[in-house]
Amino acid sequence: TFATGFASPQGLAFDAAGNLYVANYGGTVSKVTPAGAVSTFASGFSTAQGLAFDAAGNLYVATYSGGIVSRIT
């Protein structure tokens, strides 16, 4: 086990620094450091599911209900 405490994890993405981001079904995105420390990175999403980073380091969050893609800079 690398990290625990997620609310039905739906999507994963790594940033350039090796941090793991987890889309939680409950509407949050968690950040997991390479050492395994978990924190809330962003919240307020409606059923966050998919995650992706672009070359500039922006995080995109796709939501199931609402059909929205949000960008976090």
C-alpha cells in the first residue's frame, strides 16, 4: 500500500516533480508526495474522475456529472 484515505479514487496523474494526484469521486483532488504523504489539493468538483497535466504544468480535472473540464494553474 502506497497511500490510503481516498473517497472512491477515480483518476490518477503524475506531475513533473513525481507527485501523484488522485481524483476522488466525492469532488476533491488529493496530492500524494513521493514519500506517500496525502493532502487535499483542490475541492469543489462534482464527481471528479479524470486528471491530466499539460506541458506547462496545468492540471485538468474532468467531472462525470455536469460534463465539465476544469483547469487548475
